[in-house]
Amino acid sequence: MNRQEGMRGSNALGEAGRSGAANRWSLPPFVKTPLYTPEERVRRDASRWTLVQGLLAPVQFLIFGVSLYLVLDYLRTGENKEWAEWSVVVKTMALYTIMITGAIWEKVVFGKYLFAESFFWEDVFSMLVIALHTAYLVALFQDLLPSVQLMWLALAAYLTYVINAGQFIWKLRMARLEGAGKKRAAGAIAA
């Protein structure tokens, strides 16, 4: 295990970054710690929950796309209100499913159900996403808002979902870059 892998919380550039020497396999300077320790990476790769998350994320995004179309169409035409309303219910159920399975994945990989260091801010923002989707359900089933306002609440929930999805996509990209950098570094050392 190298110094970077053994010291979570240390500067990801390591000694080369502090001395100013170029290290082409280092993480970008704004990434202070690796997303995964070597042990967490092994658990992530071995967990069936990683596959579950990988399958549920695009399914949820597809549901989101259809629902967004229905909501916007209802706001534009005033037609198909029930389709729009129930599409948001289906989207919310997909969100709950991916949040529950994501918490299980986080427990398997990081040892805690939520707010692991590597995904802390994504989990914090996920709470806002869940709150807005849940507020939609409460408003729908308690008849608390007129239909148009209800659809605007759904759009607010969807905006937070898109931002949160972007956070996770960014982290996935960082994890891939981190993994690719370690493989290149290992190959260079072996050569």
C-alpha cells in the first residue's frame, strides 16, 4: 500500500505534489482523498448491490424522463392530469427504491448506511430530493395543492434529482479516473 492509499484525508498529490514535481498519475488537486480505500474498492467490486445500483440508476432516469414529459405536457395543455400525477408517484417509488438499496450498498462498502465520507454531500442533498418527492406525495394524497402547483412541486423535486444525479455521476467519473490512475501507476512501477 502506498502513502496515498494508507492516509485517507491526506493530500492526494502525495510528496510529489508538495515538492512541485510533476506526478501525472495524481488525482486532480481539488480531490483531497481517494474515494475508496483499497479495501472499500474490493468490497464495492464484490458487492451485488453495486450491480443493483448500476441497473436501477438508468431505470430511474428513464422513468424520470417519461414523467418529466407528462408533467410538462400537462402544464402546457392541461390534459392527462392523472397520467402526470401518477408518473410522479412511480418516479418517487423508484427514488425510494434506489435510496434504500443505495444505503445498503453504502453500508456494505463503507460500513455505514448514510453519510460515508466519500459520499457525504451527495447523501445530504439526497435528503432534499427525498423531502421534495415526499412532499409531493403528501400534497397529492391529502389534496393540499391545486394540480398546477402540485406539478410545480414535482418539477422542483425533479430539479433537485437532476442535481443529485449529477453529483453521483461526477463521483463515478472521479472513481474511474482514480482507478485508471492507480492502474497506470502500477504499470509504470512494474515496467
